[in-house]
Amino acid sequence: MTDPEQAAAESELAAKPTSASRTTLSHIMTHNDTNLLGTVHGGVIMKLVDDAAGAVAGRHSEGPAVTASMDEMVFLEPVRVGDLVHVKAQVNWTGRTSMEVGVRVLAERWNESSAATQVGTAYLVFAAVDTEGKPRPVPPVMPQTERDRRRYQEAHIRRTHRLARRRAIRELRRRRESEGLRDE
């Protein structure tokens, strides 16, 4: 039994295929989106990424989901005024109450006829919450293609690294505190 199949078997919720919650948001960049260098501000792109990922997380979990962390955001190429930006998102991995959403950011250059250029990638972790803001279970995700299976496995690696990093930092802080060292 593969990891996604095992997760589905252990969950009371019906597994959902990766295609069930995929979405694309598109936006034309304007002068209001630019930074001091005249390119689109990274924060504008990050907002679009969070919006698309949030839509996917809510769709997959069938209710509210909140951003728990942005695990990684990589800017590959600048985005310029007039570019039509497409933000494509899908659930890569699910835990009991959380899920990783992978996002690709593409830009169609307004003054070129070539295909869209990948300008960024991001991985966000969302937690599904109930009406009181408490964590609630999410359906397992069922990867459909080889690409989906690779993304699922990579998401699991990222989760393992996040948890190990968190444990290491807590341990360092405990040691420093026990030695009487304080941050100033």
C-alpha cells in the first residue's frame, strides 16, 4: 500500500484526487503593483500565491483553511507591468488537519508572443479549521499522475525537514535557557 493509499484507508473522510481542487488565478499586472525598480513587487506575487493556495485548500478541505506557513517562495524571473500572471495551485500532500499546497507562477509577457514563462514557485502549509478556529480533519489527497506522486513524496520530505528544524530550534533554546543565556 502506498503512502496516499494508506492515508486514505486510515481516514474517515473520502480521499480526493489532486485534480479535484486544482485552480488557476490570473491577474494583469499594473503600475500599482510595482516596486522602486519598476518590476512587480514580490509581495504582490506572494499575495496572489496565497490567494490561489487558499482557494485550493478550502476547496480540498470543503471549508475554511488558514495559511500556517509559507515553506518556500522562489522568484525565478521578474514580472513586469502588463504581464498576465497565472498562479496555478494544487494540494500536494495532506496530513490529519493540514495540507501542503504547491504553486507555480507563470507570466505571459504582454509584448511577446512566446509561451508563458515560469517566474516563481511556492509551497504553503494550510490548516483546515472549524467555525471556532479549531483544527479539523481534511480528506486525504490521492495523487493521479507520476508528477502528482513525485510532488506528494517531495512534500513529505519538506514536512519532515520542517518538523526536524522546529525540534532542533526548540532544543537549542532549551539548552541556552538551562545555561542561563539570554537574548538581548
